[in-house]
Amino acid sequence: MNFTSDRIRSIGWISTLVICGAVTLGLTLRVNAVKSQVHDADKRIVYVQQDIDFLQTEFQTRANQQALSDLNDLEFGYKAPVAAQYIEGERQLAALGLPAGPGAPAPIRYANAEQAGDGSSEGASLLAMVSPVTGATAAAMPQASAKSDSGRDSGRDPERDSLARDAAALGKRLAHIEVAEAVQQ
Amino acid sequence: MNAHAFPLGAIPTTVSTGRRKLVNVRQRSLLVAKLRTLWILAVFALVGLLALGRITYLGFTGVTPSHGELGDMLIPDRGDIVDRNGVPLARDFRVYSLWFNPKAMSEGSALIHTPEQIAASLIRIFPDLDRDELLGKLRSGKPGYLRKSLLPEDANKVHALGEPALEFPLEATRFYPQGSMGAHVLGYVDSYGHGKVGMEQAFNDKLISPEGRTHPSVLSIDFRVQSALEDELARAMQLSQAKGAAGVVLDVDTGEILALASLPGFDPNHVKPNDMVVTPEQAAMGEVPHGFNRVTNQVYELGSAFKPITVASALDAGTITDLSRRWPAQPLHIGKFTIHDTHNYGASLNVLETLIHSSNIVTAQIADELGGVRLKKTMEALGMNERPYVELPARGFPIWPSGTWPRLRTMTVAYGHGIAVTPLHLASAYAALVNGGIWRPATLKKLDASEVPAGRRVFKASTSARIRQLLRMIVEYGTGRKADAPGFRVGGKTGSAEKPGVGGYRHHSLIATFAAAFPMDKPRYVVISMMDEPQGTAATSYQRTAAWNAAPVVARVVPRIGPLLGIMPDETRDIDISDLKPLIPAGSAEE
């Protein structure tokens, strides 16, 4: 009985070892299979990258400056833009506008309602800060911190107004240009 | 089991000896079993420790995929060269070559078909192959190239011929996608893999170092500017039938070279033997090979383009304090030598008129007052007595009069004769003239803001401001009017010098130069254009001087490159010249 149980135990141990060995072997094979797949994928990546390099070089060569310049001479004839084709800032853009001629259709205007919530109240507070010396409107100022900025803002205010006027005038002129073009078409 | 059941003291003495033996055996085998278990435990512990160690190692270092040779396949043998915006100008490129390997088949003849048949099939694929040469190679039985640089589709066609002896190995070659553009800057790589001529030679060690292979070398060149400059120089060269042309665009505040062109050029993809050498007969005729860099290697007497330097030196030294002062403009006799002007500009000229009309006589007098010592010092500060500062291997040494300059030498140097420098020297000097007076070495490497050299002060800032006005007025009213590009506020100076030949100056061989900077209200770039021996043609109104060939190049290049470099044309802006305008009487401007 003793002998048999020992035998069974050692058979059990051996079979456990064999199973472990088999599993290890299987795992190793699997790992190596995945490794070679990864290697294959790497190889393909390298080949694709080489193809990309090849194509990039081909594109660069076909689109080199000499080829583009020859194509331009033959096909398009583009020239470097002259100074008159550049506009720097709104003033130059506005200078292109013409006053409306007699009988010209009225320019299209866009409605622009100022919201009472933020814009106008800020404007009002700015206006309130214009004369800090008299103190007449100082009570209307909600915050003391705004007071410290008042001197600077008062100086900026006419400029703001003139900018707003300019922008409105520009809008008008742009509208005029649009209309004139529409008439021509 | 029984031994465990009784305490040792209870065993009868009659059987004790026999039993004791048995007990000993038992204990020993138990000990052995324990020891074995310990061994196994130790082995397991060791394996476990190793596994744990490996896991910890991987956990700390992360799994680094060891690409090995695969990763190396993506790294070129020689690093790329790119322009300042990262556009590749030179890169490694793997191409197929057609290689004849007579040992491909171990038995029998090297070829399946006859050499004639193979030659005929190959010529069908590559019509430009020479039949006799090809047959000779196939019959010789020696391995060798039949052709280099095959397209993949052609390689497939060769493969379809079914000849094992025709192999097409993939080989790394150096390729320049932009063709001949910037050839003198880039140079080429010879068949041994050594860089030659340009930055390929200058950067050779860097390009093949592990760092240089993985990271491209960045040049200061902007390939769009380079292309525009080469285009316009080639056009002007054709129109004026000049022997050669050169040009450079330089950043005045950093010394970076944005474009450097020398024409005629060569194609670094297919360097021909006669691109790099000329026959002795051609050399005797004064011709240079196409691979010769006229901008950095050839020295020229650049003539009147030196006059603003002389005037700046005099303003700086305080020998000119009053710009309205007039000098006599009659031919000047110094010993046996007489200094002339090309035209008679009246009895006297002021400094402004001198520059506008480019008068040698008055410039010589200004230099005479300034003195040779101070003029020489200025020229030295501008680096005119040494090779130009640039990374290129080919840098010409100026023809520099050393020692004390006698009076006549001082006078001729003042208008650019008796001193010969490269166009790059002139570009660096003009940068110092207009940028507030700081001279910086030119470079072909892209510089970060922190890498810009401090340079050295050559002129006072006030002198530079005055020179900017004068240069702008030369273009607005003087000899440089053909260089004006509306809205770009170009300023500059012409220079037309006769080339020295055997037995004195050759009156019909000129070097015509225009040195310009723009925009003059805040100069950013210097543009130099130079024509070698331009002819008077219908396109140049039968004139040879710089105003008719080199100046129009600037007028055409600046509008092309200005917007690319962030300088927009604006006709409402210009440098303030109102204080100098009264100095030129109305109607006195050049016709």
C-alpha cells in the first residue's frame, strides 16, 4: 500500500512536471511566434518607410523649383505681386472705397443692436469716468477700483469713439463696394 | 511509524542495537530527503528571484524594442541636409543598379541567352545604352556595372528577362531633389563617399557621425530665395550674354546667408569631369570650371560699389562734416596717373552727387583727406584682408595691398580698384554699412537668436543711418534706378570695374556689380548681384555697365523674395530723405 501510494505520488509529481514543461514549452513557442510576428511587422514598417522616403523624394524631384518655374513660364505666367496688390491695415482698405455716385442704390446695412447687459453699461461706466474732477458722476461708478483707471480711460475715450466711427464708415464703404460689384455683374 | 509511537527510553535493550541501526538509517534518509527538498527550494527560490529581478528590471527600464539592424535600415549612411525651413536639399536615396555577375550560375556559361540577344533586350529597356560597350562587358566574363540608377519599373523589366547573371542590388546614393539648385552651397559626394566642394565637404565628418545621421544638418539657405536668385541671375546672364554671374542674399542682423548662387552651375546628381576642371587652354583664357564658386572663391575688383564704404569711413572719422561741401570734379593728376570720370558732371560735386553719379575723382579726394591709415583700418575691420568667413571649403584670399598705402593706392582703393575681394566680402561689408555699423561673419548654418555673434562695431550708428539715406537716394535718383522695386525701399550702389588682363585693364571686359539692401527704413537683407563680362545687347540697350544688367536683377529678385521673408511692399513708407533732398538740384539726377 505504502509502495503504491509513493508510486502514485511520484507519478503525480512527474506528470505535474511534464505538464509544467509542456506549458512552458508551449508558452515559449507562443512568445517566439509573437516575437517573429512583431519582427515581421517591424520589417514591413521599415519597408513602408523606405517606400515613403522613395515617394517623398520622387515628389520633391518632380516638384522641384526648376520644374515649377518652367511650368509657371509655360502655363500660368504668374509674376511676383506688386506693391499695389498689398493692403496694410484698414485705412488702406478704406482708401480704396469711392463715395456713392448719384442714383447709386442704397448700401446694404446690417442691424447691430448693442446689448444692454454688458457693452452699453461698460460704455456708460466709461462715460461716467470721463470727469472725475467734478465728481458729478462719480456716484454712478460702482467700484472704487474703477476710479483708479478713470484718468487713463478718459483719455482713451475719444479715440475709441473715432475708431468706432471709422469702423462704421468702413462698413458702409465695404457695403458700397459689394453693391457696386453686384450692379456690374 | 512505530518508532515514533514509543519514546526512545521505552525500547527494550535486547533489540536496541538492531533498532538503533534502523533508526540511524531512517534518520539519515530523512536528512537526505530534507536536504534535497532544501536544494529544490533553493533552486525554486533562485528561479523566482531571477524572474522577480527581470520583472523589476523591465518595470524600471521599460521594454525597449531592440530593432537592431532593422532600425539601422532606416538611418541613412549619410545625414540629410535641409534648408532653414526643413526642406531636404540632399538626402540618401536607395536606387537599383544593374550589375553583371558572371558567377551567378555555377555551371555552364554565364548567360542563358546569347550576349547579342541580351544586349538587344537591354537596349529596348534603356535606349541610351551603347551596344558595343554593352556587348564587350557581357562577353568579357568580368563582373561590373552595366548601368547605375535604375527605376524600379525598369528593374522589373530586367528581371523579366530571366537572366540570373543580371543582378540589381539596391545601393545608397546621394540625391539632390532640387537638381542643380544651390549646387555650389551643397557640393556633391564622390564615388568613395567623400563630400566635395560645398557643405558636403565642410560637414563631411558631421554627416557621417551617428548624431549627424539621425539629425539633419540645417543650412541658413531658404530654397525659395535661392531659386528666385538663381532664376533671375540666369535670366540676366542670358540677356547680357555674360560669361558668368554670382549673387548672394544675406541677413544683415545675423550674417546668415539665405541664398548663394554662382552661375553657370552644375548638377550634383550627375557631376561631369569637366565640371570641376578646365583644360589649360581654357584656364589661359581666364575661364573657371562650373564647380568654381564665384561668390566665395573668386576675387574681383568690385569698383564703385566700394564708394559708400569710403564715404562711411570719412563720415565716421569726421573728415566729412558738411554734406553740402563741394569738391572740384576735374580730372585729377597724381604723378603720372590721371583719375577720370566716365562723364563730365560739372565743375564741382557734393558727397551726395558724388555717389549718385559715381564720381571717381571726388571719391579719390575724399579718401585723400581721410588718409590711407584710416581707410585701411576700416577695410581691415570689414574683413577685407582675410579670407571670407563662411563654412565652405573654397574661400578666396583677397588681393590686399599690405604695408603703408601710398597716396595713389588710397585713392584707387576708395573707388574699388587695386583691391580685389569676393562678392561675399562685399555683402558682409554692406550689411555692416546698413545695420547700424556692426560687422558679423557670414554663415551657412541656421542660427538661433541666442547663437547670433556679437560682431564688431565698424561704423557709428549715426554713420549707418546717413549711409542708408545715401544708398536709397542712389537708387531713387542716381545710377541705381533700375534696381528700384516699388514699395520695397531698395537702396544700393552700382559698380562696374574693368577686368585686369595681360598688359593692363581690358576695356571691354567688365565686372558689373550691384550691392543693395532692403527695406532701407529698417534694412533686413543685403542682395548682391554680379555679372562677369556682360555684353551690350539689345536687351541691355547696348550698355555693359552694372546699371543695365546687375541692377535689374535686384529689381526682379526683391519683389519675389520680399514677401517670402516677411517684407511686404508699401509705397506709403520710405526712409526719410527730406534733409538731403535739397543737396541735389532739380534735374541733376542721372538720365
